[in-house]
Amino acid sequence: MGRAFEYRKARKMARWGKMSRIFPRISKEITMATKAGGPDPENNSRLRVAIQNAKGALMPKDRVEAAIKRATNKDEKDYEEVVYEGYGPHGVAIVVETATDNPTRTVANVRHLFSKYGGSMGTTGSLSFLFERKGIFRIKAEDLSLEDLELELIDYGAEDVRAEDDEVVVVAAFADFGQMQKALETRGLPVISSELQRIPLSFTELSEAQEEEAMKLIEFLEEDEDVQNVFHNLA
């Protein structure tokens, strides 16, 4: 009984910890989308995507509405999207996407973490040859036929349609992100999330001990309040 309780408690704490990181990042995306295209999701595709991702992450509706409302306030701070690149321990390539109201603070924090945990920052674009940007769409399976869906979406840029657990994942090129999003919306498919990811073109194999060192840097970067996403090529 005691072990079962502790297990459930640990899972709940892990879930809360994940939400505490994800919700602020989605709120920033909602803020940036609203400032860029207005508060009406019908006329703002980026905001529609952000709201969709908020629902997929089980973010409360009142938090979504509050983020939109804040963004319409002219005194609300603006966020700048900045990407940093570098190598972690043992040559792991790392790309860090940030959204910040203070780039000086953010670059100092990111540089400090790279230095402290055995990595080194590179120049912008220095790792572009190691990653390829792709649109990743996750859809509730709901008895969807993968073959039929792929045939239906291939004209909109679908490069891969596959099942992962109880979801269907659709992969599209960066340039096709917008039209794929529109195609899924038009068909009324139950999209859980839509996002641009940096997919590694090759991977770095490490020993278990080396992997722990690299993951320590990655995890600390992910915890920084200005960081939106961290991509790496660790196998």
C-alpha cells in the first residue's frame, strides 16, 4: 500500500514538474503569436497552432485566455526568438531555441551552462548541416488508416505517416508546414500538436557514463526559463 502510494505520488510530481516547464513555454508562444497576428485565432494561424498545442498539453483554458489577453496589452513585454548552437560533452551537437525579453541575460545563461557542464558554444549556423527542420504533427489515432491518410496528405507535403503508441505522426518539410497545418484543419482531424523540430541527420553514440554527462547539460538547458526547445544528436 505504501509503495503504491509513493509510486502514484512520484508520477504526479513528475507530471506537475513537466507541466510547470511546458505551460510557460506555450504561454510565451501564445503571446508572440498574438502580438504578431492579433488575438483572433480564426485570422491568426500561428495562434491557432499555439492554442491547439495548449489543448494537447492539457493547459487550462483560463491560462490560454489570460495569455492572449496579456499579449493585447501594449505594456506587455516583447519576446525575441534567438537560437544558440554548440557542442556538449563528447561532441554532442546541441541547438537551443529561446524566446527572451533580455537577450543579454539569455546568452550569458546559455554560455554559462555550456561552459559549466563540459560544452562550448559555437557561432550561429555552425551546426545547420547536422540538423534538418521538419514539421511534426501528432494526431489522435481514432481508427485512422495510415495508408489512406498518407495518400490523402502526400500532395500537401507529407514525407512520412506512422503510428506511435496511440497517435499518428505526420512529418512534413519545413517549407510545407503551413499548408500541412491547413490541410489537417480542413479535414477536421484531431490534431494534438503541431511543431517545427530540428531532426539530426546523424547521431553521436556514447557510453552510458558519457551519455549521463551530456544529458546533464541538456537537462539544465531545458530548465532555463528563456529556453523553448533543445535539440541534440545524442543517439
